[in-house]
Amino acid sequence: MKAITHTRFGGPDVLHLVDIPTPEPTPDQVRVKIHASTVTSGDVKMRGFENIPWTMALLARPMFGFFKPRQPILGVAFAGEIDTVGQDVDSFTVGDRVFGITGMNMGTNAQFICVPATSSISTMPANLPFNDAAAIPFGSLTAMHFLKAGKIKQGDHVLIYGASGAVGVAAIQLAKNLGATVTGVCSSKNLSLVQSLGADHVIDYTQTDFAQNSQTYDIVFDTVGKTTFGKTKRVLAAKGRYLLTAFAIRHLFQMGLVNLLSKRRMVCSVSTDSRDDLQQVKAMIEAGTYRAVIDRCYPLEETAEAHRYVDGGHKVGSVVLTVAHGPGDSGD
């Protein structure tokens, strides 16, 4: 099969298209013939270990590799069809259209992948294109993890900073589905998109400082790691929750102090993927209350170029990789 691999850490130029053996599923796995994957902000960080606080990079090295990548194939989200099922699997059949996420196991920037049938994988909503399906798991499951950790409830006022990124566009839609009033913070060129996703209010960060807002919020969700608790607490309700997806060791110490000495709560954690959450998002898609947002699509062969674009830090929603299969690309 064809896959994008990297044997050393570095810039996009370390990524190469190669032919490697097609994996065979174990008895409890399914093999997915991938039709679409993504390049996320996490992928570009794992590729080069750049723009990561050194303390967090030090902690991550044992998992991802000290001198070379432990997992040479990046990518966490996928959409495709079941190609083979392990002998113990009865929840999927060959031909099922599926989407899902592999989390820290990565490996989706390839033509095939084997995943446990009990992992975060689900049949796709009917008539959903593969590109849209691949764009959904990373942002939605990350946002769902943090909103649940923030104990979101109906009637909450939620401010989402970085509202036009993959996690941000998901957080808007999930918060609205959960009954919150949402304020999205983004640049002027993305205001209309954020409003179209359901945000009740929008703030253009190039023109207005959200921390000078007279409104207070039950949840402030920073999806891009650009705010501080010191600034955010000006608009955080007395028992408000501050959610931070990108953090360093110092934030963990700060979280301990804030949670000990204040009625406010700070949440910094590594997102965990839940099959139940994926099923919940699937139901929202089928109900017409959740949709994918795709910035650009690249063929698998141009993954390095996709990384260069994501490295720029201004993608809107998701960047999708389309995965072609020719006559000689069978998993057999």
C-alpha cells in the first residue's frame, strides 16, 4: 500500500510517499480502506516537535520517539470502507462505510489501516461524503472532551476563542446542540462562517479585546492556546470554567492553584477519544445540526504541501487528504 512516512523529525520535507506492506487485521480488528484523512495542528507538531513547550516535548518524547518517530505514519482521522474483518468481529461487515479516529496511535495517512472494532470507529451517516466524514472526528471529539470536562449545561454562556479552527467550529456546533449561548472569537474574514455555524455573537479579535467585554461567561474555551487565565478571568463568571487545549507544565501548576484557591475552574488535559461521543456527533449530523467545515483538500501525494499550509496557522476548519486507490492498490 501507499503511505506517507517520516523517519526523522523536521519540516514538511521529511514526509515521503512510500510503498509498504498492507497490514493484516488481528482477530479483534477491522481493516479500513481509507478514502480520506486529515492533517491537523497535532500532526504538524508531532512531525517536527516544533512550537511545543520544551517541558511538554520532553514528556512526549518517550511516547513518540527520542531520536526518530516511533510511528512513522502520521494522521489520526479517517473515513473509508471496511475491507476485511477479523474472525472475532461481528459489529462490522465488509463494505461498511466508516469513519473514526486513532488518537495517539496515528497511522491514517495511508491507503489502509487496521483498528480494533471496539475503538472510536462508527458507520458513517448515510450520503455523507468521505471527505466530510474525515473532517469530523478530530475536531468534534476534542471539543466534546473539553466541553464535558467543563460540565457544560443548557443555558450556559460559552465563549470560544479560535472559533474558526477544527476544534473551534466543532465547539460552536456542539455547544449549540447542548443548549448553550455561544460567542465566537475569530478574525474578520471568518465572522460570517462562525455565525453560519450557530454562534449567537461574534467578536473580531483584530478589532476588539474579548476580555473588555461586559458579558461574563460560564465557560471560556481557548481552542488554540492564545489566551491566559489572568486575562480570561475578567470575563469568567464566579464559578466559570476555563478550558485550554494547548498548555505547558506551568499551566498544570496554575490549574492546581486556581482549582484549590478559587471557585473558578481551569481545565488542561489531553483529549481522550470516545466511541459514544462519535455516535452522538453522528446523530447530530443525521439530524442536520452538525456539519463538516473543510478549508482545503490535497491528494495523499501532496501531504507535505498540506503540512506547509497547516504550519501557517490560519486554516479554517479541517485540511483533508484524499486517498486514491488504483487497480494495483488492493489490500489483498
